[in-house]
Amino acid sequence: GNSVTQMEGPVTLSEEAFLTINCTYTATGYPSLFWYVQYPGEGLQLLLKATKADDKGSNKGFEATYRKETTSFHLEKGSVQVSDSAVYFCALSEGGRTGRRALTFGSGTRLQVQP
Amino acid sequence: SAVISQKPSRDICQRGTSLTIQCQVDSQVTMMFWYRQQPGQSLTLIATANQGSEATYESGFVIDKFPISRPNLTFSTLTVSNMSPEDSSIYLCSTSSGQNTEAFFGQGTRLTVV
């Protein structure tokens, strides 16, 4: 079956530091890959996505590249802000006959950015 | 994109009672999913609900405990039955469409069982 493994948290950084959150996956087919973010007390929001190998998803200064050869989708940001403090989830889904199947989530990584 | 309204947003319930969570989507969608997020944990899929057919449950989840309705293409409910403190979690509904590759989520229902 499908699975997603992401680095353990919490990750604590100072403002303007470089961020990397590692994510690797196992899938039987050709999944789409996602990063979701959950801010304190809020629901889950899509941060970025990539639907095929070598695609780069980007949003709000965050980037992740779909690497089929290493089955990875690492999240990066060049300069984090206090407002980026949240829990980040890596996820994948595969296409089904009637649409995308449910997401398989990683365990989540809590990011804390200190001023 | 799809906008999902989920209610209630939170509830505190007595042990042994049941709670029904409603999920309304602003467009017709083929598939709807229900997830559970236990405190400090990731999201776990409970079941997939397609309109006009029985929901498909994941391992560890049963219909008697989590009955689901999907009466039309814009609405679904999840009931948490005979609750115990172990059911305290955030429950989220989500949609997927044949035209989209991403999923959209409701705001979640934060359930506390006392």
C-alpha cells in the first residue's frame, strides 16, 4: 500500500533561517504529491502540489520538487517567518476511476519559528 | 475549488451518546472522505462516501460505530455512535472530484467526550 514518511518534529528555527522538511513516499502507481499546512486552531489548507515527476510546486515562498528517482517531495523555504509556525503534512493521492482517491498523510511536522 | 461547510465546529458530549457531523459542499462532487485526527496525530481515513452506494470503511473502522450518509452530491453526514473518551478527536470531511487533483477540507469538528 501507499505510505508517506516525513521527518519528526518539532523543528525550531530562528526567523529568516532556511527550512527543509523531508518527505519520502511509497506508492504503487503515479501519485500526486501535496503539502498541507495546519495553523494553530485552524483547518487544513493546501500549501502546494505537484502532479508528475520533476514538477515543482510553490506557494508563499515554499517550494517542493517531485523527485521520482528518490521518491521524495521535500519542502523548502529560504527565509521563514514567525507566521509560518504551523504543522506541515506531506500527502499523496492516486487517481481512481471516479476521481482522486483519498489522501495518505505523513505524520506531520510541527514548525516553530522564533523571533 | 470547493468550499466545504462543516458543523458543528466543536462539541462536548457525554459518554454513550451519539453525535452527527454534517458536511455541505458548494458544488457537486463525486467522492467525499471522512478523516479522524487524534490529538497530536496525523489524519487517518475513516471511510469513503460515494453518492448512491454504501460507504467504504478502512481497516479499524466499522459502520455500526461510524454510520455515514450520502444522500446527494453536495452533502454527507458522519455519526460517531456510543461515544467514549477515546473518540475525542478532530473529524474532517474532504472532497475529491474527477476534474481535480487536490482535496479540499472542511474546518473540522473538534469532539470532546467526557
